Amino acid sequence: MILLLSCASSVHTPSFETEMIIFEESTFDMGMPDVEVGPYGNGWKETAQPQHEVTLSTFAIDKTEVPIWQYVAFLNAIEQDNPYASLAHVNELQSITWDGNEYSIESDRENHPMTYVSYYDALTFCSWRGSSLPTEAMWERAAKGGDRENPRNFPWEEPGATCQKAAYYTHSTLCAQYPLPVMSHEEGATPEGILNLGGNVSEWVWDWYARYEDTAVTDPRGPDTGKYKILRGGGFRETRDAMRTTDRVMANPLSRSEGVGFRCGHEVQP
């Protein structure tokens, strides 16, 4: 199911529609199944274990990563409401400019994913838009699918990874020299039509990092506090392992990177 979220929460909030995909209430197995840890430890496997049952209420998640043009609309809106409020959410490496009056976008970058954003930048944007960041469980359910007998290892249905499906590092070359527009890689879309859940940019999710517990949970949101937030999906400089639907990476919530962006998501009330 597709939801068009109209954003017009205040006089200074530009009105635009964002396409979101709705997932009905469901139960799935989150994390990796039991596998033997390899000779080098493979800590990346251990952080995704143990696999455990998760039940999620109905939720919505963006079809694409948040593009630069939406983030610039956000910056200009909060600047009008409260001068200098935007400064906390701007970084000199972002593809945006300030002329003393308003923010604008560098040429031909409008539809590229917004990067060099911290966790708090991403959360503030999504809140302004009337949404939130998806929980880690929402993100994995959207990427893995609802077939508990045959969960997807990658967000797309066909096995394997190629540069036609995602922007990542193949161990011999980069599929792209920088993140590509948010509507790219239709061959790598999920069956529901969500784009770039694997590759392009890693994505902030709601939760603080913690090891999984071997118990069934409903609508998990992670611990109340922590040191690291979680990134999902892998970026254009990362290998195929980072694009697996179970892979999770710890990151300082204040950090910013060319390979890190986000998409919004939230529970949908009946």
C-alpha cells in the first residue's frame, strides 16, 4: 500500500508530498539465523544474532532516501521560524549554499540523497515533516520481506548483488563515485517498490545499539539510552556484506559522512 504524506504543518512549512509504503501488522524473524562464526571472528555476524521473533504494528516508510531538495526546504522553513536555528543542521561539506537570505542547492544535486547529516539532523528533519526515523525492526522488515520461510538476504528478490541493483564496492571497483539520485536502481527495488535499501548511502534508524536478546518482542525501539546509534543498508563505498538485510553498524550519533543519509518512517495508527 502506498501513502502520500502531505507536509504542511505550519505556515513556514512548504507543502510537498512524500511517497511512503505501508506495511500491515506482521510477524517476522529479525536477525541472522544460527551460523558458525568464521576463522576471523566475523563480529559482524554476531551483532545480528540471535535471531528472534518480532511483531510490528502497521507502519509506513519512505520509498526513497530523503533528497537534498527536501532538506533545503526544511532548512529554509526553520530559518524563517527561528533565525540561526538552521545552523545546527548544516555542514560545510553538504551540497548546499547560503546567500545570506536562504539556502539553495548546488547544480544538478536536487535529487541526490542528503548526506553529511548526523542522527540528530535526520531525526529533526523527519519530525518537522510529521514523521520520525524508522525503528531498526521496521527497516529490516521492509528490506527482508514477510516470508518467514524464505526471507531476502538483500532487499531485492533475485539473489546476488550487481551495480545495476545498487551502488557499492564490488571488491574491484566502485559502482559509483558518489551517491546516486534517490530514484536510481529500480532493478534493486524491493517487491513493494522501495529503492536503495541496499547501497547508495547507509541510513540512520531510531534505535540505540544493543545486542539482541533471544525473546519474542512487539514493536521494539531499542534501549532508552546508549553510546551508539545504528546504521543500516550500506553505502556506496562499502562491500556487498553491508547491504545484507540483517547487517547493522554502530555509529556515533554526532558523526557525519558522505556515505550516510536517511529515510523517514513511523507507525500508522488504525
